[in-house]
Amino acid sequence: LAWMDQSALEHLDDLDDDQLSTFQWFLQKPNNVQGLPAITKSRLQTLDRCKTVDVMVETYGLQRAVQVTRVVLEKISRNDLLQRFPNENQELKQQKTETDDRNKELQEAKMKLQQEIQDLEGWEADEQLLVDIYTELYITAGRDVHVNTQHEVLQIDKVWKPSDTETQIQPRDIFKHPSGKDIPIRTVLTNGIAGIGKTFLVHKFVLDWAEERTNQDVHLIFPFTFRALNSLQGQEFETKDVTVEVLNYIFTALQSSGTSSYKKSRFKLLFVFDGLDESRLHLDFDVNNIRSVDVTKSTKVEVLLSGLISGKLLRSARLWITTRPAAANQIPQNLVNATTEVRGFTDPQKEEYFRKRSRDEEQASSIISHMKKSRSLHIMCHIPVFCWITATVLEELLETREGGDLPRTLTEMYIEFLRFQIDHTKEKYGPEKCIQYIKSLAKLAFEQLQKGNLIFYEKDLRESGINVSEASVYSGVFTEIFKAERRRKQENKVFSFVHLSVQEFLAALHVHLTFINTGISLVEEQQQTTSRWSEMFQSYSTGFYQTVVDEALQSPNGHLDLFLRFLLGLSLPTNQNLLPGLLTQTGSSSQTNQETVEYIKEKISENVSVERSINLFHCLNELKDVSLVEKIQQSLRSGRLSTDKLSPAQWSALGFILLSSEEHLDVFDLKKYSASEEVLLRLLPVVKASIKVVLSDCNLSERSCGALSSVLSSQSSSVTELDLTNNNLQDSGVESLSAGLESPHCKLEALRLSGCLVTEEGCASLASALSFKTSNLRELDLSYNHPGDSGEKMLRAKVEDPDCKRPSLNRGGASDTTYSCQLTVDTNTVNRKLKLSDNNRKVTNVKEDQSYPDHPDRFDRGRVEISVSYRGIRRKGFSDDCVFGHNDQSWSLICSDLHGYTVWHNKSQTSISSSSVSHRVSVYVDLPAGTLSFYRVSSDSLIHLHTFNTTFTQPLYPGFWVFPDSLVFLC
């Protein structure tokens, strides 16, 4: 390749300026360059000879650039230069031979890759390839990586619910910017839980490239796994170790060029590093420690890898790194240009998988129908590997078990999967040896799970007391449970279970067997044993399971949650009967299981986190107790759910049902359950999982805003639209809410605060939140509030600021004076001590009785109050039923220069602190919303004093009671 570049340059060096111009003119004509694409005039203008060669190589590739050079030289009659190609034919033949060899190697690599994909997904060689089933892939917003340390099974129910704001992409578009703009991307980080399809996605991408279907702009792809790189830890390499001379030349040329542009690079390279979470390498990204890498000197693998990722090595090369969520933060965010997330199978793709796998349409339909009946199985089937496990089990049972029950819980499914493996190997190895193998694997699973290891090397096996040769036998016997991957040398094998859930099931099996046979609780820190174990099991087993429940609840990240489900499931005699040679009857009675059930229900009633509560409900499902959930479901179906009578456990059950609903939580409307603050706080986990949250007219206060702020700032929040219209939030509540808006994790795009009593102080908090570049807010409704001139200016400045996202601002109906009405005095109700003037718009308290005619609606007594009342308030006598604010018929504001403001309702008073007392008062009533607000008026601005929230049952009327020597004037 190097001689081609040099040869073309030498030919152009001998051309004078006119001949070079003619040479470039021919390059612009497609019919003059053997049908190859022409190079535009704009790209060739002002180019010297060196840069002309660079453009030709970039456009045609090295070999064709030389061919074009020969053609054009002949057209401009420079045959003398053509004679300088004495060995070209021989070189080209050699090049063709090498190309043929590379194509042969490529075909062999493709066949190997196809076989690896078949093995990975559990397909037999004669089955249809799974390559036709695409795994869903979604672009995550921004450059933040969602680092989630929770147990991955808990994340499944969340990740398969994409919001409308997320963009689905195809594997071929992995390096296209989410915005659709031509923005260069060097490093992409793809995360996804174990078994969700990351490795399969990498294989699909490489296979499509190798078969020339996609991404043909890439010249070379280097796919690595961290499993393989771990075995090279501490070893040193340099480019001379690369056996292919062409690669050595490419690496050296790219590193010396210093270019960081992928598009402008002569050689377009892509490095893929799969499985960052499995890395045992020490990657150092400290800017003080990272130096430019000299590719001509020996360097450790860790340094080479750190240099690649940090951009100190091969800056123009692209990088694609995959990882599980918990390890995503190992790569600094400033080194990642785009993040993607593999979400597994969508519901339609689950069905597609089962139908493509099974040739029997009726059988496939039965599997799909059964999967949908069990919520736990349906959720797990978003993981492609679990779909494979489910298909393996159900296909066998549907063919061999006529009319029998199919597995409905996770424990039942994995027991059947294990029994399937034993049945298919016991004829060759014998049942006793198979059982012993399983027990050894279970011990390995538990001990490595304790260390957090999901892949094991020979050193790990020896530490667990497992003979390496025996491990190789296990991987050969139970190939669909335990896998061994051979590396470059025979001794460098990597072992792993087919999926994390299989390892956790076998770990639970080991704990169960150990507890039954020896009385040792491997979960408790202080192990207990007994020589009379068979007699004491029944009384002690309840305490054992309760201890495990407590241990799981104390885990900060839920790492024991799935393990707990399996362990409790294994305690059921019905499940123990499924593996008679492995699981012996424990003597565990129904009373023991019931005591465990009641203990779990007690824990649900306590103030446990929503994640722990959800898992406890799954535990009840494994124990075949669904009484809590069924009771709430019946109430929901009948439409007679009374939230006033729900116990704490039933509240948790309601949250569990809503979060586990078949329907996506697109809209959560609090009024559907109860328009109250207490109910909102109980259902916050449901709010967090919803996309649109409707909380209008729900009697909410500042307390709710603090809780909602926490929801908005959560990384796992799905809320993009929040409606808080007509709630008594005031400035303090908006200030609390703004703290959540300022979070970089906030996804909110629309916020409605109409009629929430917001003044300029609240507007200042909102303006501050809008200043953050991470803000996604596109719509802000502040109608029917009182921002004042300063509040208006602050918000308008943010809306017009080019550095902000420029949300649309709704200020229509901003002042309640928009809906003000002209009042008239009903002269039939005026007390005889009140004198009317100015066309009955002015009311003055006087000493002399006025000559008003008798009328049954006339008040006998009065005070200085601005009131709102039902028409039916009592008019005669001296009881509290006649006094505004001293009964349930009226609401009143007392105004006093000496004592300030006081509001009254039903004999309950609230004093209001105010810097001054205005002689002008405004009253705002929203009858449907159930809000009644009093304001003082200062310079035509409304300053909020107090708001009552209630349900109005009758029309309202204004009322005025006036002190002696005081007056009321209707403005």
C-alpha cells in the first residue's frame, strides 16, 4: 500500500502547473475515470500535488487511485511517466493474491462468527439464525450515563417502557448523532443489563459490515472482549508485534498524523470493546497520568487501552464500548460522545422470537399465551436469553406433558430448566454423577456470586475448590448452563453461567441444600448447626427464611432480591417434588410457609422502599400467595376502591399493581384514586414511572412540591409532563419544585402551574432553573398567577435568551383582574346601621338606624369583614350561624390597621403576617377548582394573603360586615 501512495505522488511531481490543472480537470469528469465518481471542482481548487493525491486516495482508495493516475496520465500524453511502472503488474498481482487470501480469511471469520452467534443464542446448527431478530436499541438523552447499581432484574420492568421522547435507532446508525446533525462522534458507550443482547448487537454489527451490508465507510474493525483482554493483563506490546505489515503501517501513519477527524482520516478504524463490566484491567484516566502513547515502544495493555479511550492513541479512530449499567461510570463522561441503551425484546419481538424459533405454529401460540398469563415470566422475557430458556422448557413440556400444569413462577421455570438438562445427560453419565455435577456447579455459583464474579478464570475456580479439569467436564455436560470459552492458549479458559439469573438460582439451590443437610445458614453471618437437624427443621426453618428476608431488605442495591425469590420458591414441597433426586422433602409444613407469608406481609406494611416492596410481592408470588394483590384488583375492577380504608400493605399492593400493569404508565391522574396530598405521597413510585402526571385541583401544598422535586431529580424518573394547575403551592412550593428542575437528570418538558398563587419570588426560582443548560423544559404555563413586573421581566429574559432552551411561556389570564366582575349591593340584606351612597357602591357604618323596609334577608348584626358566603347563611339572631367565618357556610377576611389580616372559616382563624395593611382587597374564586383566595391590592398589584381549598356545593355571594366609623367601597 505504501508504494502506491509514493508512486502516485512521484508522478504528479513531474507535472508542471498547467499539466496539473489539466490532470485535475479530468478528475472532475466521471467518464474519464473509468466510471468512478468524479471529484468536485471545489475540492480540487487550490490543491497542491500532495493534497491532490490525498483527495484521490480518500475518494477511490489506494489501489484505484493508482489506476486513475495511469488513465489520466495517458489522456494528457505523459506516456514517459507511465513507463515508470515497471513492476506494477507484478505488484498488483501480488496485491490481488493477498486480497484473495484476506477474503478467504474473512469468509472463514464470518462462518465462525455465525456459529458463535448460534451458540450464544442456543440455536442448533440446522435452525434458522437469530440474526434476523433485531434487538431494540434506544438513544438516551444527552451525554449522561444512567449508572444504576440496583439488581438488574429490578431494572427490567423499567427499561422496556420507552418514552415518546426516546429515539429508536438501528445498529448501523450507532455513530450518528441523536440530533440528526452532522456532529462527529468518536466514542459510543452502550449499556444494558446482563443478557439483554449487547454482545449479540456487536456480532450483528460486525457481521453486517463483513458481509458488506452496512457501514462500508469503515476500513477495519477490531472487535475485542474484556474477557479476552483480562488474560493479557500486565503484558506489553508494540506495533512490531502486529504480524500483518499493513496494520503496522496504518497504526504508525495514523498516530504520527495527529489528526482527530474520523472523516478526514485516510484509514477509518473502529475498535469495539465488549463487556466493560467484566474488565479486571486497571484503566487510568487521570489527566495527570495520561501521556501520548509511542506505538513504536513496548507498552502494557492497560496503557494502550487507556490511551485509546482517552484519545491519546489513534485519535481519529472510533470506539464502541458496551457495559452493564453498574460499570458505566468507569469511563469519564467527558470521554464519551454518545450513549445508547439496549432494551431487549419489545412485546411484539417476544412473539416474533417464539414464532421464528418454533416450526409448530400452534405450539408457539401456546407458549406466547402462557407467557402473557404470568406477569413475572412476561417481564423476564424482555431478556433474549430468558426467552431462550422459556422456549427450551415449554417446548419440551408441551410435547411430553399432556394436560399438566406449566411453570408460572421463576422458581418453577428454572427447576424445569434444570430438570431438562439432567434428563438429557443422565443416560450418558448416570443420574448420580449428574446430580453431583449440579451440586458442584451450585457451590461454584454461590461462592463466585458472593465475590461478585460473573466470569471465572482458572484461579477463581481453584479458590472455590473446583478442579479445572472437572470444570471443563461440567461445561461439556451442561453446555446450556455452564460455558467455557477457550482463549489463545489451552490454559486460558474463561468460564461463566449462561446468565446471571441461572447463577443466582444455582446459588439459592446450594444454600437450600446446605441448610437442609447440615443446618448451616450460609446467609447468616453466624452459622448455626444442630446434630438433631431432622427434628428441629420445622421449628427452625421459619426463622431461617425470615432471616434471609431481613438480609435482603438491608441490601442497599437489592443484590439478594432474585436470590431470595428462588430460595423461598425452593421451600415449597410442590417445587421440591419436581427434582426428587436432588431436592428431598424437607418436612416444611404449610404452617411454616404461611408464617413466612405473614412475615413478608408485615414487612410490606412497614416503611420499606418501593423497590424492596415490589420484590416482596414477587416473593409472595413464589410462595403462591396473591391474596393482597387480588383484593385490590377486585376493587379496581368493580370501581369501588376506597382509598380511605386501605391499610399500608394494601397501599403497597396498589402501587405494585400499577407499576406491574400490562399498560404503559403514559398518564397518571391522581383524582382517579383520591385528590389528596397523602395519596400522592403514597403513590410517588407510580408518579416516577409515569410519563404524564396530572395533579390539578388536588389540594396540594409545598409538602407535595418537595416530594415531586425528588421525583424529577431522580435518574430513573420518566416524567416529561407535570400538571399542577389550581393548587395552593405558592412561592415556597415553586421554590422546592425548581430544585428538581435544576437537576441534570430532570426530563420534564412541560410544566403547568396555572392558578398556583405564584408571585415574583416564585418566578425568580423558575427563571433560575431555566438558566441551567441541562433544562429540557419546552412549555411553562403560569397563567392566573401574580408575577408582577419584575417576575414578568425575569421570565421573558429567559424565554428570549439564546443560551436557554427557550420554553414557550403561557401568561394568558396572568392577573385575576381579568375575570373581575362589577358588584352591586343587595339592599334587602343591608344592616340598618349601614348607610349606602355613591349609587350603592359605598357602605358606611353609622350610629343611626337607616330607614330600610323590613325584609327576611336583612342581617341583624355585623362587623368589618370581607366575606364570601352561601346564600343560605342565617340572617337573624346573635349566634355564630349569623357571623361570617364562624360557620361552614362562609369564609371571611378581617381587615384592621391595628391587627392586620385574619381569615376565618367554621370558627377557625388564621392570622396573616404582612408588611403593611392595604385599604384595598381583592377576592378570587374558582368554583370548579374549589379555591377561594384573598389578596391585598398595592399599586394595582395583587399580593396573596390566603387561599382556602374546599369543594363548593352552592353558588357563592360576597358579603361585607363593617365596624363602626368604617366603610366599604366597591371598586
